[in-house]
Amino acid sequence: MSSMYPPYGGGAAGQLCQRCRMPLAPNEVYCSNCGYYNAPASNQPAPSNPGTPWGEGAGGYPPTIYGQPYPGGGTPSQWGQAATPASTPPPPSAPGYYGDVPSATPPPPGYSFPDQGSAPPYSASAPGSYPQAGGYQVPPLPPSQPPERPRRGPNFGLIALIVVVVLVLVLGGIGVFALTHRGGGGTTGTQTPTPAQGTSAPTATPLFSDNFANNNHGWDLTSVPGRYSVKLGNGQLLLEEDNNRILPEFVPGKTFDDFRLDVDAAITKGTQENSGFGIYIRASANQNTELATYYRFAMYGDSTYAIFKGVVDSSGQPLDDQKLVGYLSTTALKPIGQVNHVEIVAKGSTMTLSVNGQVLNSVTDTSYKSGSIALYVSNLPDTPKGVVVAYSNLAIYPAA
């Protein structure tokens, strides 16, 4: 049966059009009859089946600029067979593909991290339990807080040591009791707390004294709940500060130059870290009625003490305290809840602080010669709020 297409006049046909079977000239890739693109001839035999027309499923390759090789990879399909897939080039490395200089930074991967708040937790016992993002397993971000330290079991060595110490103390106490009560002699009774220790009181008439039985002297009892409080009665002046500040309570209506002051003081509410108490002497206020110049003798719940000097700038505004002494630790100060007898002697430019009969320190300064006296409670900054100090047996005498 003869073909419906005229034969190619250029000689023996090297290849037939894969669509219309029209003979093609050597190296002709576009059929002059139907326009179909034909791959260059290969050593394989020509297909015998015309296959699927252009545009209806798999067939030839899409056309390119004439004379340019097909841009894809792989081997063209034989008629009626799927095209051989192109091999995947290796991933880029430094330098670029196949030794070439990389042309641009590779694009970021096509996945994103999931929301940490909704991602399921990773379980070490369940491999592959990381949340999925595309083809990747994405581990969750580390926790913002370090993990809890492992809890240790009981320290049996320490427990045994404590038991031994307790037995020694019990047996020692029994021995002391036996020695002190040998033969039925001796006396029994309960101990009373050691009172505040102080030097003997002067015989001179005091310049000011108060046993705090009532408010006949007119102390300022102004109080603001939640901030500070002043209470007087039953032999005590109670000063409470609840706002991390100093609350001074001035001796009413008097100023002093040289004197000796005696008073008992005890911290009744507070901790070692947040509590303080003490006395201002030779104090004065500026034009804004702010406490400006003074000497301040400070004692604290952790059995330390210090001495400060209040100073102002050229306009009379208070500056930070100048520390003259401290912070120094002393065994003379009794712990929280116990009464301390405080004594301050100011004579001329020399001022001496004593506690429970022990001289702690002296300072010499000529800046201030007279002024007011104030008792105070201190709730130290950046500590728990709430400190109460109880004052009793206040007496101010002329300096000897």
C-alpha cells in the first residue's frame, strides 16, 4: 500500500515523522507536513506505531528554539513507552554544580517550624515523635528554664551523725544533772531572760525621759495602714514600717547639743535581712521640712551596725548618706526578739555608740553641733515588707 505522502526528494529517508510518518530529511527535526518535533535519529530501529497525536498524552518533546538541543534530560521515549526520567543532578557544594562557580545562594527549604505552643512534646520512648514539617522531623525548641535538678534520696550518713550528736547531748545533760544534784543538795527553778545590759544610769536629772505609759509628751502618732504605724502605751513605743523605708519618730519639742542617751530596743517583727533600727542625733530639716543633716547610728537584725552622716548640696537638697563606720558585725547585739540597751554619748565633736555595756565605735566630726533626736525603724530596700521595733525606758541626760 502506497503512502499518502509524497516521498522525500532528497534521497533515502533517514527518519520518518513520528506523527504523520512523513519522510524527513537528514538532521530534520521539525516535520514540514505536520510541524511535529522529532528527536534526532538514533541507532535504534524506527517505531512502527504512529502513537498518540500531538497534544493527546505522552508523545514527543515540546518544541524548542530551532537548532537548540532539548533542555530536559534523559532519553526520549520510544513510541508508546514512557519517557526515561532524567537523572537528578547532585546537590550543590562549594563551589557550584560540577565545579562551576555558584551563581546564587540556594533558596531556603520549603518548610517551616511549627508553633511550639501547639506541637506535641517529643518522647524519647517513641522514635519519630517529633512534629512533622514537610518531609522533615522538626525537634521542639529547648525549654526556657533549666530542668529540675534530680532529687536525692535520704542522706543516711547525715542522719546517723545527727542521731549520734543527739545521744551525746542527752547523755551529757544527764551527767550534768547528776553532778549538780548529787546528795540531794542544790536548788531548782526556771531561768529568766537576761535583761539588757548597760552602764549605771547617771545621777543627774534627765533632760528628757519617758516610760511610754501614756502620751503626755505629745509624740506624733500619725499612722497610715499598709505603710507605717506609731503606737504608744504599756511601756512601749512601737514603730512599724511596711514600705521599705525609714520611719523616724522625733523626741517632741526639744533639741540637744551634748548629751547621753539611754534606751532599750527590740525587733519584734522582721528578719535578719530586712530589719533595722537606730537613732538620729543633731538632726535638722531643710526649707522643705525634709530631714537633711544628721548623724545616724544604725543597728540591724543580722547583728551588724554602721554610723552615717546626712549631707546636702549647695541648695540644701539631701544627698546620699556618707558612711562614717561600717557595716561591722558584733556579738554585742542580741538577735531578733531580744532587748538591746543602746547608749550614745555626744560631747563636742566626739560621738560614741555602746550596746549592752560594750563600746562599739566612736567618730569625730565637727559638722553639726546640735539638733533634734529621733528614734527610727527601718524596713530595708528590696526585702520583704514589715518591720516592728519596740522602744522602752528612754532617758536623755546631760553629757558628763
